[in-house]
Amino acid sequence: MRTALRTAVVTTAAAVVLAAAAPRASADGEGVRSRFGTELAGHLLKSTDAEDKLRGLERAAALGTPESLDLLVRAAQSLDPGDFDLRSGPDGIGPLDQRGMLVVVRGLARWMDRERAREALAALLQAQNHALVMRGVPSNSHDPAGDEAEALARVTLARQQAALALATSGNALAIEALVATGRSSGPGQEPALQALALVPPVAPLLGGVALTTPGTIALAAEVGDLRSIDAIAGAMRTSDAGLRAAALAALGVLGDARVLEAARAAVHDKDARVRIAACDALVRLGAPGAATAVEGLVMDDATSREGLRLAQLVAGEGVTKAAAARAAASAEPSIRAAAIAALGRQPSPLAVGALSALAADPSIAGEVAAALARSPSPAATAALEAMAAAAPATRRLAARAYFVRRWMHGSRSARLDALLHTLAASTDASDRAVGAQALAALDGREHGRRPPGDVSTVELPTLTLLEHAKSGSVDAPLAAMEFAARADESLGDAVTALLASRDPVLRAHVARGLARSAASDAVGRLADAYAFETDLGVRRALVEALAARTADAGAPLRRSSLELAATLDPDRLVRTTARRALDGAPAPARPPHDDVAWLQLAAAPGTRVPAGETAMLVESDGTVRSVAFDEDGYAIVPGVAPGEATVRLAPRVQAYEAP
């Protein structure tokens, strides 16, 4: 049964991706063969079986004849939000699941010169979520919440691809419809604005009356449409506070100096949104008085959170004092953390002094040490030296912070270097772990070695790797990646099942493994997975894997999948990677892995941090590292990609699930 399922899925993927790239048939069709194909597609569309309907849609999309266009339009009409009879749609076409929606969108995208196709995509873009999501969601599922979330994600992806097809059509009416959808408050608003940002209109459609919502104003700024500056400036004079705030923010993004006078006046506006936008614009433009404006936001309870965000971007004594006051007085952990982070970005000794005073509170000492580690102030090193003279736990904190400071900034201190060696030679295991790990990482860096990271899985037997991949442990993604790289065709069922896991991190690492696989069906599996994948990180990994398989450059499935990604994927990086691969160019360069992650476990009140806790660090580029927390609840991980990362504590990684 599993073999049959795998074959059916791979065949489906081939039809879907080829439909996105295959040339359309001539207007005269292909005679008897074309008519037979259309009749068979129509017959399959009337089936009550979801797989039959999907094959019918794929056949219709691949034919590229006027008759097949009729079928696709009729199928799209069966998605009418007013049609809650899930038994059948127009002309007996059975209801489509969310995979079917994607196939319909991709099929119609080839007909953007036809008004009927454009209208069908515009209708799908504006349809309400309820009717679309409930189609195809199994009623007897073991995970109904997960199924519904996946269905919603596919509906969203279908909307995004429909919007992109309209945006790239070059048709003025289609783009006007997108702008109108972007001005609406319906579910199609965000996909429409996103598509217009990816493919900015050539004609000045974003000027004048179109700029009547915060979304369209933000869009004009995002695409850098200088033709819209006058219209944006006019929006600052409206009575709608939301529009005024959006206009101030947009002009700040565009770097238009005309915003300065209005922004200075707006920092005293009665609406908090306007005050925040005005300060943001002043900070972006480096205007005199920006620090004073930010200070006012930090001191105001209604705007303190956003003020502290901006305080990380502007320096001033008043900002420092306001942030220090917030850190000392606020009882809300997130506000205190933001205030400490803001102090850590201030270059003055005053900020360092405030952090040193806060370090006396053990509940926030870790956050303070992390701020001192990254502080631009030279006085921070002396503050860490003072911390090193305190109690053992505080001394270890100072050592961790000094390691980060030396790694990131190259700051050196003879006293703190000596501390690392003292801790490494200590009879106390907690001291020894901090000192030894720091010295090993610094020594490795000085000799050009990558810092120690993940638990090694490459030396394990292949079937043992599979067991690790299915275990849900912190090394499951790494094991899955190596297993997929090694697995031959005889283990294909296991690779397919891992690609169908509920865990996106696991799926992404299987894709990375398939990039190196010698299996003859690796490209087919990647194409199959990409066809209906909704998670952005997984789509990036799948397209990167397809791009990396240059030895298969002539494989039709590789090309058709990359063409689908290059034209209809809503992510800029995916589109760029796919286009470069199609042109034979290397993938875009990744940023260097030279940052440091400072991780801290917080114990619940009245409890202690559990010893030996392990976790998975998912870096900003989607790769994972297995980390272990020390006895104090800290893990300092050097050599990570810059950007936002996530942490999963063991054993919370979702285990493999068979499809």
C-alpha cells in the first residue's frame, strides 16, 4: 500500500509542476487527443474521490486548450463562498480540496490573456475563508486542528499565487482589481498588497485616490514609488489618525525630508499611533531632536514598548535615563527586557552604570550580562571585570558575557582572560564547564575551526539514522537529513513519509539531505514535496535543494518546479534562488555564521532549572543545532547565523508521523 501511495503522490507532483510550465496548446487544440483528454478530465472532476478530482484538474491544467480552460473556470466557480453544498458545484463538478485550489490557480495563471481566467482568479482572491478551508478537511482526522491549520495555509498560498499571477499579467484591469482588493478589508487584502510589492505596477496606479488605506500607503513606500509621495504627504492632513500614522511612516521609509516638519509637530499628537510613527520617521532620517522624541515615548505608558524599540536605534542621555527608569520600575518582564536591551545599545558610560546597578537583581542578571556583552560602550568591559569579583554564579555570568564580547567585538581584558583560565581549571564542574567551553571556542576561532555545534550523526548506520529521525529527539532533523542523503530507492517509502511529517523543521532537513542524495528519484521527491508545501522555511529548503542538484539540470521535473517557484512563489528569496538556478547561476550567498546566541532557561517560581536540559536551536536560515544548557541554565552558542532564531526544548520536537 505504501508503494502505491508513493507512486500516486509522485505522479501528482509531476502533473502539477508540469502544468505550471508546459506550453499552451494552439487555439485549434490537438484534435481527437485533446478532446479525449478534456472529456476524461471532466469525468474525473465529477468523481467523489479527492484523488480522482485532483488528477482531473491536473489533466485540465496540462492540456492548455480552450476546452480545458472552461473546465478550470468551472472548477474555480465551484469555490464560490456562497456555495455551502459540499456535494457538488456547477455542472456536477465535485468540491475541491485545497490542493485542487492550487492546481486551479496554477492552471489559470497560464491564461492571463483571457478575461475569464483573470476574473476567476480575482474571485478566488476575494472569497471568504470559511467555505474554502472546510473543503477537503477530513472529519475523522486524529488531528483536526492541525488539518484545519494546514488547509488554511494552503488557501492562503493559493490566494498569494493568484495575486501574483494577476500582478505579473501586465493587464491594467487585473492590476486595478488587485489595487482595489488591497484597499479592502477582506482576506485577499494582504496577498494583493504582497503581490503588488513583489511586482510593482508600471503605470502610476498607486497615486491619488488609491492611497486611501494604511495598507496601500505602506505598499507605495515598500515599492519605492516616488510618484506617490505627493499623495502620501496629502494623507498626513486627513482626520483619520490611522492614515496620518501610515503616511508619516511611509515618508520616513522613503527618506523624504518633507516629513520632518510634520513629524516634529506630530510627536505631540493625541493619538499614540501618530506619535510612534512620527518618532520612527525622525529616527530613520537622523533628525535633530529624534532622541528627545523617543525619550517622550519611553516615558509614556501608552507608547513605552515602541519607544524602547526605537531607543535601540538612537543614542542620548535622556533616552538612557528613561530606559533605566523603565527597567528599574516596570513589573512587566517584557518591558524590563526591552529596557535592558535598549540600555545595551547606548554607548555612554551612564548606560553601563545603569546596567551594573540592575545586575544586583538575580532575576534579571542574565539579561543584564547579555546587554553588557554586546554594548558599544568601552566601559562595559570594566563593568564585567567588576562582576567577576562577585559571587561564583555572578563570576560565571561575567565570564560568559566576556566570551561573547571578545567573540563579537574583539575586546580583550587580561583580568577576564585570566578568569576564563581559572574557571577552566576549577574543581567546581559548573565553573569548569563555562571556562573550558569558552576557551575551546576562542581557540578554534583563532585557528580557523568552526565552533563545536551539533551532536554528530554521520557515523551512525543508515537504519539507525532513520530511528533517530523518527524519535522526535533534538537530533531528529540532523539524522533525517543524513538519512535522506544516504537512502537509496529501496528506502524511498521512509523518505516520503519523513517528507510528510507534521514537523516543518524535519521536512526542511529531509530536503537538504535530498540535495546530496544519489537516488535516481530524489528530484521527483523534491518536486512532489514542493507542489503543495505551505511552510516558508520548507519551501526555501526544497528550492535550494533543487537548485543544488546541478547534475540533474536537464531533468524536466527540476526545471518545471523551479519555473513554478520563480513565477508564483510569494517569497522573494525562493523566487530569486529559483531564477538563478534556471539561469545556471549559484544560489544567493548566505550571511556568515558569526553571531552568538545567548540562551537562558527561566525556572518557574519556586523551582530550579533542570540540570542537563537539551534543546534544538533553529537558526534564522532554517538549519538546526543541538545545544545543552549548563547547570546555571545557560547555553552560549557561537557561530550562528544572524537574525531571529527559535528554540525547542527536548522532547518537544514533533516525532515523525506516517502518512
